[in-house]
Amino acid sequence: MGGCLYVVSGPSGAGKSTIIDRVRRRVKGLGFSVSHTTRRPRGAEQDGVEYHFVARGRFEEMIEQGAFVEWARVYEDYYGTSLEEIQSKTSQGLDVIMDLDIQGAAGIRSRIEESVLIFVLPPSRDALASRLRERGTDEPSVVEARMEKAAEEIAFCSRYDYLIVNERLEQAVEEVAAVILAERCRTARSLPGVVSRFPAAGAAQPLPRE
Ligand code: ADP
Ligand code: 5GP
């Protein structure tokens, strides 16, 4: 599929969208996978930017057509990543960053083994609650439901390749950017390009890890 896929998960309010926006401004060559959802736009969200907002009927049609690499029901709505969305980014030579729940991360890993899974945690339960309240985009009952779900989601963080605690935003952004830059330097990813310049670079086998 070309570019590398970076999946960011974490409880609602942990700071995923804020971090992804800033990382994209800092790291070149990173496209955002715009998911489809049946939920309504929140605050200043725009169709085609944060999400493709679609009716339930349209979403179900896309499931039937096999349009999604993964999809899940989260809270009361459907969310899904279309193959078209990933391919349109990777065909431009971009790596792709996506904001998915834990089911979505598992779905991507099972389809694309070399995908990189990053989990964002809030510094504490209280901090999460106040971020959700201060964001001001959800009713108190919705905030309550999201707090309950947070504990369930955090129980899955050990499945992920990287854990980022978003206490100071700037540090969290730097850490996610560092993960991406380091992953790009992995020998498995960068060796083909090096061998094309220095054919001898492909001669040796990796040293075994004891
Ligand atoms: P998510 O995408 O995980 O649901 P958001 O990116 O919408 O979370 O962040 C939730 C709220 O917390 C937003 O109002 C955001 O500005 C704020 N926020 C994000 N990171 C931090 C941080 N490190 N410290 C304080 N507030 C933060
Ligand atoms: P929100 O409504 O706060 O934007 O997102 C709710 C949850 O849905 C978050 O956990 C987010 O990561 C997840 N999500 C967003 N898009 C997708 C998607 O395409 N697939 C899956 N599985 N989860 C998604």
C-alpha cells in the first residue's frame, strides 16, 4: 500500500485531534485519513475536513459495497475508514495518520501488519473530565458516557506500540512527531532507498536479538 499508517487512539478528550493537527504542521508528508461518520458535526466541524458526515443509510450502503477497510459502532454512531481515503493519500506518496477507536486500531493492524499504533492518555481522570467539559461541544450526559467509556478504552492501551501521556501539549506533539520520524528511519523501511544509492548496503543480514 506504499506509505506508512499511523493510528492514534485514546479516550475522547485525551487530545488526539489537537495533537494530530499540530503534528501534521510539523512533520512533512503526512496526510490525515478523513473518516466517514453518521454523527452530527460538532462546533465548527466541516464536512470533508474532520469527517465525511453521512446519513446512516449511506453508511450502510458503503458497508455493503465493501468500501471500508474498517468500521465500528462507537457510542450511538457508525465510524469508518474507507479504502479510497487511504489510497488517495498513499498514492500521493504520503504517510497517513488516523484517529480511530480501539476496534479500528485492531482492524487496521489485522489488515496492515506494519501499521504503527499510538495511544494517547490524559494525565489523570480529573484532567480528562475537565477537558471534555471545557471543550464545550458535548452535553453533560454525553460527557458522562465518554468518561465511562474512557476506562474501558484505557484497559487496551498495552496493545499499542507507543503510549503518549498528553500532560503538556507541546511535549506530546514532540513525542508523536519523534515516533513518526524514528519509524521512517527504520531499516526495513529505508533500506530499499539506501540500496538504490549504495548497492553494497543490502549485503548483510540483521543481527539477531538475543
Ligand atoms: P480528542 O480528539 O482526543 O477527543 P481534543 O483534541 O478535542 O481531544 O481535546 C480535548 C480538549 O482538551 C480540547 O479543548 C483541547 O484544546 C484540550 N487539550 C488538548 N490537549 C491538552 C493539554 N495538553 N492540556 C490542556 N488541554 C488540552
Ligand atoms: P468523536 O465523535 O469524538 O470525533 O470520535 C469518537 C470516537 O470514534 C473516537 O474514539 C475516534 O477515535 C473514533 N473514530 C473516529 N473515526 C473512526 C473510524 O473511522 N473508525 C473507527 N473505528 N473509529 C473512529
